[in-house]
Amino acid sequence: MKPVTKVILIYIFLITVVPISTLYILKIYPFSTYYGPITTKVVDAETGEPIEGAVVMAEWTNTKGMPGLSYTVSYKVEEVITDSEGVARLKGIPKGAASLDVVAVYKKGYVLWSDHNVFAGSRQLTVFEWKDNYVFEMARFKPEYSYDKHKSFIHSAIRLGRGDKKAIAKAYHWEGKEASKERDNHRKQLRRSAL
């Protein structure tokens, strides 16, 4: 191979492969992001009163594999229960260890707060920022809402099959029981109307 051809191939490699690889590495390891300890507060959206016993969950993930064949794995799940003032303190993770993927807040009688989606128009989607004194406003679960649909919403919002999510998984199972009761009542109503 001629020296000029080698130089051209090296140049093409440097201007195409290296930038793409660098962007991919920065996506996996976002060194500029720091998730240090923060204090959050959970309140009732209508009254502004603090909500005790709510689960505040954050999950960080890493991307493994290579471009086109990548997959996401859980790096750390942190679940904190709010105190009597509605306060939860999250420890966070070291700089550059992983990316924040999921933030969710749950309490029985309320609609799950998710940073990715909104259930049944219960609130407007707000952009979550990892900053001290962040306030989560939770909407009450209304009688016209469906527990069955809420259960599905929770499953997708918290990425239930990934990571160790014990506290919020208990909430999901409670919603499942309520969804089952709801389906039973619906079947009974159908039987009565058929008579």
C-alpha cells in the first residue's frame, strides 16, 4: 500500500470513527453529570401538605455493549421513605458512575409521580432536575381512575423488571390487588345488567 493511501485511510478513521466512539463513550459515562446527595419533599398537589410514608425512588443505569448492540443495566436503585414532614434524603452516586434513568414517587391513594410520563392527565409533565429541595407534587387517585390502568402505568414507569426495587414493588402489588377487585366488580355489574 502506498504511503499516501495509508495517510488517507488514517485520516478517514480519525474524522469518522474516533468522534463516533467518543460520543458513544460520553453517553455511557456522562462525566459532566454529578448526582450528589439531595433533599426532596413530597406534598399533596391540592393542599400542599407533606405526605409521610411515600416512596421516592431513583435508578441509575449504564449502557453496555457497542453501538447497534447495546443494552441497559441497572447500576443502583435508591428508595427512601418520606418522614412526617414529607422529606426524603437521597445519597446519589459518584460522579460519572452512571446516568439517572428513572425517578418515581408513590404513596397509596395517590397517582404515581413519574419523570417520564403522566397518568390519565393527573398532572402536567414536569422536567425533573437533580437539585436540592426539589418538591414532588402528588395528585390524589380519583374515583374515576382505573386501578388496572394505573398498575400498567406503574409497571412501565418504574421499569419494574430491572434493578432491585423492593419498596416501590410492594406498592405495585397493592395496586394489583385493587385492580383485581376492580375487574371483579366490573364482571358482577356485567352479570347484573345481563339479567
